[in-house]
Amino acid sequence: MEFVANSLEEHWMPFTPNREFKEEPRLVAESKGIYLTDHKGGTVLDGSSGLFCVPAGHGRREIADAVHEQLIKNDYTAPFQMGHPGSFQLAKMVSAITPEPINHVFFTNSGSEAVDTALKICMAYHGACGDHRRQRFVSRERAYHGVNMGGVSLSGMVKNRDIFPVCMPYIVNMRHTWREKDRFNRGQPENGEELANDLQRFCDTYGGHTIAAVFVEPVAGSTGCLVPPKGYLDRLREICDQNGILLVFDEVITGFGRLGTPFAADAFGVTPDIMTMAKALTNGCQPMGAVAVKDEIYDTVVDGAPDGAIEFFHGYTYSGHPAACAAGMAAQKIYRDENLFGRTKELIDHFQNAAYALEDMDIITDIRGYGLMAAFDVKPGAVAGALGPQIQKRLFWNGLHVKFTGDAGILAPQFIATRDNIDEMMDILRRTLTEFS
Ligand SMILES: Cc1ncc(COP(=O)(O)O)c(C=O)c1O
């Protein structure tokens, strides 16, 4: 099954060293269940659920059929001033599993768009409350909130922003939640309040009444599974409540079962005001994101506008696209009918034990994990961040896909994986890391 492309030159690939990749391409020709088939016919276990988005496994016929049928029946409906049944049905399904009172859903086409939409919802809400002083947003170091200008402005990753210097003003970053003393800690580290008090310091410095919202990933995913220390999210919630600040959880990775509960909000028992989501919403089968908000936010914005007026001047040509909604509904049905979030719970201990077993390898300098997600840091080479991608490449040819961010590898198996699949994944990982030791 050798793949012959006429040319790899024209496609400018995202987040990829294009020149290097095109000399040694790694193309996926087929995907089924937890396995991919590369263009040379090799089998690759998908150890990161693609990019955290395919928990029900690749090639789900129910989803493909639903999209096919939808496209035949009604391929596109203009989403402004008209609608189609699917977006209302999917919003109902999503709001059925979001924590109360988060019951209103705005659809986007990606996680990045969800984050930028959430920023605008915060502005619209405070505007509707007549509170125009709240212009400052708080984010965190090592945060990843996508690649649109709002998300980049919130981002705490230097490479994602240093060549894009013109970002949104009035954003301040709290410290990230990785601490030297927590290396190889299992589960949530202790003493999160101290880190969360960064927000209190911002309130003391700028005035809590000038802060519109705080954006955090409950577990920072893309920078390597930074687990919130105990009390951290609760303390953020408390400070937000005391100061009228909106708390936004970016659940683009953690949403839809990754931690064994529908959302991280459930896993940590802290309810935000707004949640962003994407990825597993459609099991990765159609591009789609969403922002879910508390009733009070929806009611305030919608009721605050004059009768007959558009309340929120925002939306995308493909907001709630019929095919994406069909995929979303079929994916949500699979999660429910196959009890996949419950199944995740049964796999978590086995997976976490397997991940932490790497601790004996000299090349590993830290392991962090929660739910069905874990990350390991490899000892950096001469240039920090350069070794990880080399390992990632070797892993692919050895039969395992792992998402790397610099020197951090991030494991996120599919919820349909068996214990044997997880053992196979760890065997390939250990064998490959030994090549670099
Ligand atoms: C927490 C978080 N927010 C936003 C995004 C951006 O999502 P997308 O790549 O779909 O735009 C990601 C992507 O990994 C993410 O992890």
C-alpha cells in the first residue's frame, strides 16, 4: 500500500516542521478502532486518541452513516435567522450532561473558535450588566487556548505567541501549576490554594471589579497534563464569586469523559460559569466546538437586548453545521449507549499504573496523570524541546502515535482500549525510549 503523492509541497502543514516532514512523511492511510495504518502498510497504535478527540475509536460506522444521511437529507442550512432540528437536538444532548445550571450551548467549528467565542460572551455579559469596567482577563502560564487571536492572547506558551506580538491587551497570567516538588506525584498534588491566590493578588493589584473572567484548563493538557493541585480550582471559584468574575473552564480536552466523568468540572466538583469544548464532541469525525453557559449568562445577554434585536453579534457560517450536528449526536449516543465514560473509570487505574511504571527510566524526568491522560517529560537534549519530536517520529515507525509538546509526551488512550492495548502501548513506548537512553 505504498502511498504515492504527486507532491507534498503545496500543503503548508500546521504545527509541523514542513521541510523535515516532507523529506520523511508519515501519512495515515486508514484508521480503525485504536489502530492506524501508515502509508507503507505499518500498524500504528493511536496512543493519544489522535489529538484527544477520538475516544470511541476510529471508523465508527454509526457516525459515518449519520453524517452521510444528513448530507443527503439536508446538507447545509444558513445558521443566522433560520435553523435546522439537529443543532437544537445536539444542544439538548450536551446540556443534559453539563453541570447545572449550564444549559445553553453556542456552536463553533473548533476549540479555538470556542475560546474566542467565550471571550466575547464574557464581554457581552458584563456589557449587558452595564459593567463596562471589567476589561481585564486572567489566564495562566503554560496555558493553551487554541490559535485564534483571543486564545493566543490568553496563551502561556512562548512559541505560540512570540512572533505574534500584537495580542489583546489587559491580559495577566497566573503562575502555572507545575512545581518541582511535585515530580512523579500521583493524582492531585497538595496545597493548590497558594497558587490560586495569584488571582487574589491580581484583584488586590488591579481591583477585582476590573476583571471580566478567568480562563483555565482544569487539567492543562497540551503543555503536558498539569494536574490542578488540591483546592486550586475551588479557591479560584471562591475568589471569582467574591469579586463578580466569571470562571471559564476550557474543557476542549477534558470534556466528554477523559477524566472518567462527563467533564472535569464533575471530576473536581467545581462548576464554572462557562465551559468551552470541542474534540470528542463529535469523536473527531467533524470539526466542531461549543461554548456552554449558565442560564443567567444566556438570560442576561438575551433579555438585555431590545425586542426583535439580535442579542449577540457573533456567529460562523458553519455554526451548528448539519453534518457536524449529526456526527455530534451519533457520538453522544455511542458514549451513552456503550457507557464509555463509565468504562473509562475501569481503565484509569490500569492505565495510570502503566504510565507511572516508566518512572524507573533515566530518560524520564517527571510523570503526571489524571483520568485517562498522562504525560511524561524526557530529559532535554542540547536544545530544550528538540528531543521530544525525534522520539515522536521514532515511536511512529515503531508503531505508536503519541502527541508531543516539546519534551513532553502526552498519552490519552481511547475509551474503547483494553488493558492489553494499554500494555502494548507501554511496551512500544518503553522499547523506543530505551533507544534514546
Ligand atoms: C484546552 C484547549 N483549548 C483550545 C484548543 C484549540 O482547539 P482547536 O485545535 O480545535 O482549535 C485546544 C486544542 O488542543 C485545547 O487543548
